[in-house]
Amino acid sequence: MTTTTLAVLVPLLPFLGAAAGLLLGRTAPGFVRPLAVLPTVAAAVLAALVAVRQGGGRAIDASTQLTPTGSVPIDLALHLDGFAVLVAVLVGVVATCVQLYSTGYLRDDPRYPSYAALISLFTSAMLLVVYSGDLMVLLVGWEIMGICSYFLVGHYWETPEARAASLKAFLVTKLGDIPFLFGLFALAADAGTFRINGILGAVASGGIDHPTLIALLLLAGVAGKSAQFPLHTWLPDAMAGPTPVSALIHAATMVAAGVYFVARLLPVFAASAAALTVLAVMAAVTMVGSALAALAQDDIKRVLAYSTIGQLGYMTGALAVGDRGAAVFHLLSHGAFKALLFLGAGVIIHAAGTNSLAAMSRMSGLPKRIPDAYWTMTIALFALAAIPPFAGFFSKEAVLVAAEHASLGDTQGVPSGAGWTVLVAGLLTAVLTAAYAIRLWLLAFRGRGAAAPDHGKQPIAMNGVLWLLAIPSLGLGLTAGYLADWFDGDALTPTVTTAVLGTGVALVGGLVTYGAWRHTTALAARFPMGAVAAHPEAEPALSEAEAIATHAPAYGDIASAPDPADPGRLLLGPLHRHAAAGFHLDAVYNTLFVRPVLAAAELVRFLDREVVETYVRGAGTAPRLLGTVVRRAQTGNVQTYLSALLAGSVVLAIAAVIVAAVGA
């Protein structure tokens, strides 16, 4: 079987699994789990085989014309280069882990059949994006992921949070997709083709007439899909969906699609220094802002959501300085340890019976009750904090090395200002990342409160997946030297300068946070707010606001007093309130866009009901009144009709005489 045939089967198998799962979900429920897991496992195996066959060598291309479309044809095309085959392996592995994990996590969910089918369809769409050699076919997978995310985030549609989050995710990403679509059309018009190879050839020959405009239009879609500033606000709210969905969206699909798209078409963006500068600034603001927000969140999944936004900022920063190898390498390592973190968080949520990190900070005994999640999440948090020799250290250092080269003017076509912007923001984010990583670990696993209700032993499918993902989280970075062929032949090894700086600032961030935690726990011993966890059987625990209100007298009747058990409040100080609210960007959007749209809708409703409907009702009322008058004249009495006829004849005769007299 040829490599291209195997590559066609990779996205096709999950699609067929999704279709079969939807058809048989109710009639043959026993087949749902095999149809969810087996096609995805097969796709992951085939993706690995395709990667081995491609071997990091010359790209493999195959195509067939879909249909004649005029001057710009659309082809069913495959483009298998080193980046594509490795990202496909990541998607297959993470999707397999999510499907296996979900068999235990959602084993009692009545909507599991549709959930599993949507996960398979989501996986198929991302694999289509990864392997596609034609932008219009890529767009199909891009949009399928958008609708799948809408249904999956809103899986718990009974809750208003899930309904609002799914709608927000759909609308915000569509807001970016509109200019993205115009950018694709403009790019194809300049290049004369939707084929990626043809576009890159046109860029190399100077055939793109509007590179800045096209790049900026495309960046809008990338910002929406990959949750970059200012279109990142949907991602934290998407945590209302099931935890395995969060792992899939954040680790290997959807949010990775934007980064991967820019990596595939990086020469288009590199043709415009202005576009690279915009991308660098967007990445810097995203990295720093999301890290500050993560340090202030109380919900474990929202911490990880903002963490994802920041790590995607590292990837877009690498692209801004012209190094797609570093960007995709960090995409791969981040996919492993972030999937592990989300799935580990699912185990914590299942064990603790609460989704609140503030509540978990008042619990005890989690490391003993869920040792698998404890150890594997510890590995993943070390990787997130970029501590050597974990995977995140090598991939993050690759980004910093690329930024260092660009800042010194060593990268052709990349403004040195973009390099400095990414380098400084990357180092600052490294401090904050280590800070919120150690804070999450301390609050989740070193809380000093009442024990949470015991929900029993975790299914083996959930724990087994955690250890499977722990392997690349720990060892993927050590393979950087062997993966050079898949990354354009570029070395991804760290330099002494960036290694010392990056590791040094990460250690500083972790140690300062640990010191703040020691201080805050000592303070909590004096003012025991942890007692608000109430009775061990109380479920769920009191919210932070309820806890403060309940114990306000202990703080001098200050209702807004900080929780002494949270080091994030101490570290951020007055900035904490703003960071916890995402720096009020949602409020800004609400003022600038939501309220005007609602006001316009209200005006349209008023005009429709009070003006248009008034005329419509009037047009119906006049004939109805005329009909009423005529109906009353129809009495059925012959004498009345004859009398009216005679009276009418007399009136006509008199009128005729008058007219004749006037004429004479």
C-alpha cells in the first residue's frame, strides 16, 4: 500500500467511525465504544507509519481535481512534509487517549454515543487540515472543527454556562473566520491557485501583490482559531464542556490549527515585515496577559486554559521570528503535556467532586487517593514550567533561541524589533508560567483542609492514559536531535545563553511562588478560612465569595479581603482582581459590540412590530371593514332590494337632469 493511500485512510477512518457511531448509537449501543476507539487507534497507527515512510525527506504530493471551478481550480490534494506527518501523529495519539479516557470518564453519560461520534469527526477534520495540500479543502476541515466544538463545548446543554460557552466559542471564532475567508480568496487570486505548493512558488517568485493585506486578513482567522489576543476570550469559557473535550481542543486540534496554518504558509507572512511585527506583538501580549490571568484563576481548568493561550503565544512568537521548526516542535511537546494536564485535572475533578481549585486548596489526601494523577501531573507541570530535562524545556528553548537570533539581526527578513519583543515577552512569561504551575500544584496537592468526599477508584482507562502521555512529556525533548530532518533540517538544541536565562527565570518564579505559599499558609493558620469547606460530606464546597462573606468578621468586616491560602493574590497584589477577570476584555466587547448589536436588534424589533406590522394590519383592516358594511347590506329581503334599486334609479335620474341643465 502506497504512502499516499495510507495518508488518505488516516482522516477517513475516524470519519467513518463517526458516521457509524451516529447511525448505531441507539440501535446497537454495544458497538459505540469500539467504533469510537478502534478507528482512532487505527488512524494513529497509520499516521505513525506515514511519518516513518516520509522520514523527514522530500515532501510527498498527490492530487486529483475535485471539480472544474473556472480560473482557480480546487483539488483534493495531499502534502506530506515533516511538519504534517508529525502533527498528524500528535493528533492521532491525543485523540486516541481522549477516546480511551472518555470510556471511563463518561461511562454513565446518556449522550456518550453522540459525544464519541463528534470526537471522531473532530479528529477527522483536524487530520484533514494537517494533510491537505489545497486551501479550500483545508477550509472544510477548519469549519467542521468549528461546528464540532460548538456541540462538544455545549455537551452539558442543561447548564446555562455550557450553552453560553458553546455559542461564544462559535461566534468568536466565526468573527475571525470572515476576514480569514477573504484572505484565502485574495491569496488565491494573486497566486492563481489554492494549492499550497503553487502559493509558495508564487511567493518565491514575487507573484503575491498584496502580501501585507493578505497576511493580516489571515491572521484574524488564526487569532480566532488559536485563541490569540484579542480573540482568545472564548477559550477559558469553553471549560464548561467535558474535560476530555478540553484536552482534545487545547492539545492537538482546533487551537493548534491556526499555528499549523501559519507554519505551512510562513513564506506568505514573511513576505511582509509589517505582518511579522503584528504577529510578534500579538504573541507578546497573548503570552504575558494570559500568564497573569492564569496566576489569578481559581478554577483548575481555567488555569490550564489560560496556560494554553500563553503556550500558543510562544508558538506564534516563533513564527513571528521566522522559525516554524521551533513553533511546531513546541506544538508537539505542548500537545503531550497539556493533554496530560487536562486529563489529570479530570481525575482530580472526579475524585474531589468539585471543579473549583479554591475548594481543592482546602482539601487533603489527594496525592494518596489519586497517586497516578499526582505523579503524572507533576511531570506535566515540570514540562510546562520548562524545567530540564522535561519536554517543555527543549521546545521552549527552541523558541527563545529563534527569538535571540532574530533580535541580533541574524534571521533574514525578520525585523530585529520583532525578535526583541518575542524574546523579552518569552522570558517574562517563563517566570509567570513557573509561578502559576507551582501554584496549581501546591493548591491542588498540598491543600490543608478537610478531605473531599471519596468517589471511588478511578477507571484503569483513565489512569493508563495518564502514564501513556507522561512518556512524551518527559522524553520528547530528548529526541530533538533526531527530529531535525522533520523540521527542515534545523537544529532544535538550546544555547547556553537562553538555557541559563530561561531556566533561571523559571526557577525564580517557582521559588518565589513557593515562598509566597509558605507565607499565605502561615496566614491561613491564623485566619482559618479553610474551615468553610464545612463538613467532609458537604458537596460542593462553598464558593470563594460565600467563604469571604461567611468569615468577613475575621477580616475586620472587609468583604473583599483576600484569601490567605492563595499565593496568587499575594504575588499579583492590586492586579489580581483585573487578572482574574481576564483584564475585563469581555466587558469591553460587551460594551463595544454586544450591547450595540442588542440595541440594534431591539430597534429592528420595534420597527417590525410597531411600524411594519401596523401597515400590514391596516391593509387587512380596511377590506375587513368594507366587507362588514357590504355584509350588512345583504339582508335577503326582496322588498329591501327593490326599494334600494328604485331609490338608486331616482337618484341617477335626478343626477342626469342636473347634468343636462348645467350643460345647456
